[in-house]
Amino acid sequence: MVATLSFEQISALCRIDSPTISNAIERFKVRPRVNGYVGYDIRCIFPELPPTVGYAVTCTVDSTTEGRQGIGFQRLYQLLTNAPKPAIVVMQDVGPDRLHSCHAGEIMSTTMKRLGTVGILTDGGLRDFREVRVLGGFQYFCAGLVVSHGNPICVSVGDDVTISGMRVRMGDLLHGDVNGVVHIPDECAEQVADAAYRVWAEEGKTLRRIASPEFVSFSGPEIRH
């Protein structure tokens, strides 16, 4: 499990957008560029919120198997109680019908927030949009919103999970906003914010060059997004 960052370090990460965090991580060359982030099948439901940063608390869940019994969500809440904060609950759907799955709403989100959680990441559905928005500062990253909770059960807690191709372990540091969610590797977690500010400075210089009267298309260093 990654050593927890200070309040100041977490606060710095919360002031940076997720694409810039992703660009900063690339500079440390600790993983392939095509790893460590979710795909566009995962939506940010409250895009008006600032970036969400927290440590993963993982579980597998199923809401589309009629009559199936699980271990109970109390096990998840117990895990959350002792987990590093802020926490992000990461829920991998393991049911037969992800299209109709729904893994949390107002009651569970309120409980999770009370236990130090700042958001949920799942490859299934969530619900209670208005009620969860009113909670304030609690983010939903999910495949979409679903009206019914079906037969919600917790299958396991604390296991490695995979969300939209991104492998997540207990304690992984995650960063998400309207652009998506990225995993910040242990190896560079303490340096990413500073690297991101350097990315911003360099991008600002490039944008000023593009906007200048002297700019000529395709001249100078390669321009990338």
C-alpha cells in the first residue's frame, strides 16, 4: 500500500486536472503510456466538482442475479473505517447483466461519505443523482445511471479489481475529473504535483507561441495535445 500523502500534497493534486496529472506521470516512465486509466465508457456524473483524489477501497458487487447471497456491505464499511483517507470506493461489477446493474445510491453514498469517502468508481450503474449531488463533494464515476437497485450484494472486499481495463489494488491513489480517472503510481506519487505544474508551464509557453503573430503552422517543435 502506498504511503499516504500529506493533506497539503492531496490538496495540491485536487487543484490539477486529470489530463495534466496523466501527462506528468508519463515523465517518470514507470509504466506504458496506454496503461493506468479508464476508458470513455466510464462517465463523470458531477462534472462541476473539482478533481477527486483518494485511496482505493475495492470490492466486487452484483445486482443482477436474482436471489444471490453475498457477504453483506457491512464488511465494506468496516474496511472503509480503517482505510487511508480520503477514500474512493471502487466497485467491480461481477453480475451477468452490467447494463442493468446498480451498486449504490443515496443511502450507501451518505454512509460512505460519513466514513471518509469522496466518491465511487464502478463499471456498473449508480442512482439517486439529485440526492447524491446534494451531499456535496461526493463524485460518481460509473457507466451510467440506473433507476432500480435490483438485488444488490457485495461479493468480496479488498481484492484487486479491474475497471474499464484499469487494474486497481487496495490503497492505489486515484485522480479523477470530467475527463476520466487515472491511477497515480506509488513510485511517483509524491512528485506528480510538482511535475504537473511544470507541464502547465511548458504548455503555457507553447500556447503563447501558437497565439503569437509570428506563429507559422508546422514550424518549430512538434505540437502535441
